[in-house]
Amino acid sequence: MESFSEDTFELQELPQSLRSSRKLVKDFLAKFDLTYDKLDAYVGLFVDDKMVAGGGYQGSVIKCIAVDPIYQQCGLANKVISYLCSELWAKGLANLFVFTKPNNSSQFTGMGFHLIGSADAAILLESSKNGVADFAAALLPYRHSGVQGAIVMNANPFTLGHRYLVERAISNCDHLHIFVVAEEKSIFPFAVRKKLVEEGTKDLANVTVHSGGQYIISSATFPAYFIKELSDVAKTYAQLDINVFARYIAPALSITKRFVGSEPTDALTCAYNEIMQSELPKFAIESVIFDRKIKEKQPISASSVRGFLTKGDIVGASQFVPATTAAYFSTPEGRMVIEKLKGIDG
């Protein structure tokens, strides 16, 4: 095999804000049957004008790593990953995540990453030695006696449908733990969503509201969740997300039931619920699906509430949310969110 020196390879940053750079990355990944995913940044290693290795990141997730087979023995993947880690750590992101195929596990564990979740076709690793273990340990003070249940919700925003699901759930357990998705990919900021869930359930004594952190249906545990496209990849990440929940989160709080609402319209969420029903029993956790609350012959949903707000119809939106959420709509911060929604629609 031909030998290569360090000087053979030139590292170039490929700004993803430029169409030409995105096309270069897309074409490079396509050679390896990899699909381009949204990226904050991407770097490539070049020999002359040919990209022979590359990798990028979005948020704290490193992804789209690929190396030309001719250069597989040159340690190029390690060079790319080391560079990306340095960049992200410099940005203050202490814990980084990687999705990869199971047969790539040793490559990343050899670079100091730690396996935290597995599915049939993918694994999830993090750079922190005790990241998920520390997150689980922080939940221990919130343990309660009796049957423990859980709901995971985005609550964008908290609606009467969410409230109905909570009420049904607490009638089927002794204490309910609500995990609010912490990922900032929703029009309502995480702090607002969590606050509205807390305010909307504060009259219920046996409910605790938690942040989902980096381990509950976030871009770290289930990036495909935010791409409304049903595929085998999405199913794999659903398995992965449920695996992390069942292995770390549920044991910390002795959770034996997880509740969800039925999903009559969104195919991806419906598939997620089906996978949850098949996977959770493997960990002695019961999956319980309740029919969604209906109002005016339609299931109450956060998307329909956002639809009213997009039109500036606060009165219409308020019919489908608790008084605490409706009150937020009229605050200065709430009005800013509504104006942002209008801008997106326009």
C-alpha cells in the first residue's frame, strides 16, 4: 500500500451556509451511501483537490463521518473527529455525541467515547465518561413510593390535550414523572414549555416535571424524530431513544409505566408508539396508550394551537389550552413568540 505523510492531507472547512459547500459534502457522502443531514459545520481532508475524508456536527452531535477506502489505514477518521471535538469543546460543549453503525464502536471507544445506547442498526456514544450516569443519579432524589409512571412531551405549547393525558396517567399510577424535551428546536423556548407544563399541572400533587436533558428525545438521542419522515432510519433511532430511557432513566426513578397519547395523523409518531410497545416490555416497563382528547371532532394538538396563533387568533387558540397557557399568550414574551410564528408562516 502506498504510504502518505502528514503533509499529504490538507484540512479545509466547508461552510454549510454556502450552497457550493453543501453540494460538495452531499456528493462526497453519496459515494458512501450516506444521506446528507443538516449540519452546523463540516470539514474535509483533501489530497490535491479531492476530498478523501470528512466529518461535521450539529449542536453537540458529531455525524456524517466518511473516509475514502483507499485511505482507510491512514487514521483520517481520527484526525477529523479530533478536530471536530476540539472545535466543539472550544465552544463550551463539554459532552459530545456520536451516532454510528455497531461495527464502528471500537473506533470511537478507542478515542475515548462511551457507549450509552444501542439498537439493531445503530449505537449512541458520548464523550463524557459519566454523562448519562450523572443525569440518572440527579433523578434519584425525586424517587417516590408506589407505582411510578412517565410521560415524555414536547409541549409546544402545553394544551388541554396534554393535560388530559396527564390526568389519565395519574389515575393509573401513584406518581407521574413528566419529562419535557429540552432540545431548542421548537417555536416555544424550552424554559417556557417547561414552565407552562409546571403551571398547568401544579394543582396535581403526585406529578413531578423534569427537564429531558440531553437524553430524552433530543437531537442527541433521536435526531430523526424532528424530521417528519417515516423510514427505517427513524425506526432505528426510536429504538435507540427508548433503549436509553429504559436502561438509565426508568431505573433511576423505578418507572414501570410509560404513557402516550394515540397518534391518528402523524405517521412517524405512530410508528414510534408502536416500537415503544414492543421494546419497553423487554425492560419490564408497560407501555400505555390513551386515546387523544377530542374537541370539535378533532384531536387537540399543539400544532392546531400554533395554527390559530399564526393567524393571530389568540381567542381561538385559548379554547384548546389551560388558562395558564392562555395567559402566557398575552404576555410581552408570548406576543413575541406569536409574531415569530407569523413570520414563519409568511
